[in-house]
Amino acid sequence: MLHSRFSMPRIHSLRVVRLAAAALAVGIVSVPLLSTPAVAATTTPRSCEYFNTGDDLRELSICVSMWESGIPGQARVKVDMHTYRFANGAKLDSVSQSISINGAHLTPGGTDPDVPFGTSSGTNTCRLSSPSGPVSSCSIPNTATVTFYSTAVTAKSFGYTGCVAEASWRDDLGNAHFLDMNHPSHPDTMSVCHSLNH
């Protein structure tokens, strides 16, 4: 049984305008138009849960946030997963044999349908490490930490919710652990969700 442990540099504009006007007056230079800077991608703060094995010797953290490239643009769920072990009272990184998202979804606001991702939704529903990273099966071997991004949806002003409902890992000893929202881990429960509201 699994249970939760924790739950432009500054521009002197007047001088620039005077210099540009003087240069134009003698016909030696043209002034380029300043372009509007692109909107930077943003990631929301994370919502995290920490799930322990029954013997309290291994732990998986799942942190969910929303990534958005701007409107118009793309939006994805970002899922950070990290496995640990406990030894002599210390919490240490632990390289697991595998870490996986099995079932998750991105729910856009408005009337758009849910977008599922995870191993149960096919082999190409995640991106690994970044929104433009390689397509992934939503499972990675031999690591202590991994970041997955969901399938993208068109960014809209309604907002979004991302949830991980099923996850699993095979720890450094080869023991398999599975988290399922239908079998809650006390006192926290799957799923782990995060919303972005505009």
C-alpha cells in the first residue's frame, strides 16, 4: 500500500530621437522600426504530492504545472517526477529502473474536449524534458528525475487544468509501484492537478 508523506536596456529616448532627427536632416541614415518583443513562454508554480511505499523506504514526487507559449500559441501540462530513498534518516535521490505517467489529461477551458496523455494513451503523447523535446512514450528508464510535457493544445484565454491520475515507478531494487486515483493513497489521493486561469 502506498501513502503520502507530505503532502532594452534603458534607452535615453530623447537623445536617440535628437540624433535620429539630425541624421535624417542631412540624409545619411534611415531609422529602422522597432519591433514588438515576442511574449515569453511562462510556467505556473507547481502543485506537488509525495507518495511513499508501505515500508517508507522509497518515495515518488509528482509535481504538475501548466506551460504556455502565449496567446495565440500552445499550452501543455508539465509533469516533474522524482524518486527518492531513505537511509539513516536522510532523503536521497534514487535512480529508479523506470518512471512513468500511465494516465493523465489536459482539460482546456471552454467547450474543447480533454486531451489524454500517458502510456495508456499511446506511445507519442509526451515530450521529454522540454515542450520542443523528443517525442516520448511517457516512460523513461534508469533515472531519478524526469520532466514530461503533454500533447499541446492551442492556447486560449479560458485557461486549462492538467491532472495526472495514474503513475508508476520501478524502484532501484526492481520493485514495481503503481498509483491509481481509484485506489487512493492515504491521506492524499491521486490525481495531482494544477490549473491556469486567465
